[in-house]
Amino acid sequence: MPFVTVQLTREGTEPGIDRTTPEQKAAIFHGMSQVLLDVLGKPHDWTWVVIQEVEPDDWGWGGMPVMQYRASLASKSAG
């Protein structure tokens, strides 16, 4: 029985939305289950998918808080 954990930063992808929407989560549940069916032949009803949303301040990337790292990447791209 596959158990998949998806970790996301708690932020929206559209203005006015501050987290992953129920519709986006449903699409992730379906998509992850479909990959396991396609690749390993695991039926959807055997697959557990858990989404964990984490505050961006609780993630680090490149040795710094994720938001600072993103700003650093953006400034390199702009310059």
C-alpha cells in the first residue's frame, strides 16, 4: 500500500488565495494516485496521499529562508 506525502508551502497561486485550494488538493490526490497506478499498477484505493502545508518561514533553501532565497534568485534574473 503506497503512502505519499506532498509538502507544500502555505501560499496561494492566485491573488487573494493564501493556500492550496480544495480543488487543487483534489487534483494532487488524483494525480499522485494515477502515477502510482500507471507506474506500479497500484489501484487508487490502495494509495494514501497526505498533503502537508508548511508556512514559508518554516522552510529553508540554499542556506537561507525560502522567501529570501526566492528574492535572491529574482534579483539575479533581473540583473
